[in-house]
Amino acid sequence: RFAGGLKTVAESLAELDGGYADARQLQPTLLALHQAVKIKLDAMAQTIRLRDEGQAEAALALVASDHVLAQMDTVRTLTAELLAHDTRQRDAHRAELQTALVLNRLGVAALSLIGLLALYFYLRQGQAARSHQLELKRLAQAERERLEIEVRQRTDSLDSLGNTTAAIGKGFAIGSAALTALAFFYTYKETTGAKALD
């Protein structure tokens, strides 16, 4: 079992080395952790050997010695440093993530605002175009009504002129018919020698 535990410890230390490979400031801490773990494992191996040899009191004395206990405290202290570093890194990443989320929300809000402003100006421009079209229609209708009045006045005056011309033409026709009738009568009278027409 001890050999399996040694393998697990070696794998854990290798995993720590890989996880902190980029953290140069932690390399001395990792080195000290490796040394403290080695000393503790050597003490455990010696304790197991002593117990196997029947020297149980010596094994207990070695386990309870100040040197072994100090190495265990060193392992705890170094592990606490690594955990504190991880906590600081996690907090820094969390702060960066929070900042990114806030900036993302601000960006989305800004884009939404720009979209709303674009829509507002588009609708405003459309309303202005519709108002301009209505004004043009109103002006065209007013011009049409003014022209209709002017055309009506001109056609009325042309109509009355036509009526006058027609009346004059009728007068000439009647006068010319009367003159022609008189001329016929006169010619008849002269030709026949009649003195009066009955």
C-alpha cells in the first residue's frame, strides 16, 4: 500500500508542477514542497521499516519527533500558499470576467440605443416625407382649384362671346334673309309691273 501511496504522491506533485509551470514566482515554493514531501515520505518509510523490524517504540518516537512534525507543518504552509495563489488567480479571473461582462452589456446597450436612434430617425424622416407629400398634394389641389376658377371664367367669357357672335350671326342671317326677300319682291314688282303687292 505504501508503494501505491508513493505513486499517487508522485503523480500529484507532477500535476502540481504542470499546473504551475507558467508561475515562475511559485517555483521556489514548489521546490520547497518537493523537499518537504520527500523528507516526510522518507520518515514514513523509515517508520514502516522500524515497525516491520519490531521496533514499534522507535517508530512511534520517529513519528512524534519535532523534525517530522515540522516537515508536516511545512507541507501545510506551502500547500496553503499554493491555495492562496489559486484563490488570487481565481479572483483576478473572476474580476476580468466581471469586467468583460459589464463591457459586453454596455456594448449591447450601446448597440441597442444606436438601433433605436436609427429607427427613430428613419421614422421621423418618413413622417417628414409624408408631411411634405401631403403639403405638395394640398398645394396641387389649391392650384387646380384656382385654375378651374380661371378656366371657368375664361370659358364663361368665351361662351358669352360665342353666344354674342351667334346672336350677331343670326341677326345677319335674318337681316340678309329680309333683304333677299325685299330684293325678290322688288324684282318681282319690277318684272311684273305691279303697282302694289297684296
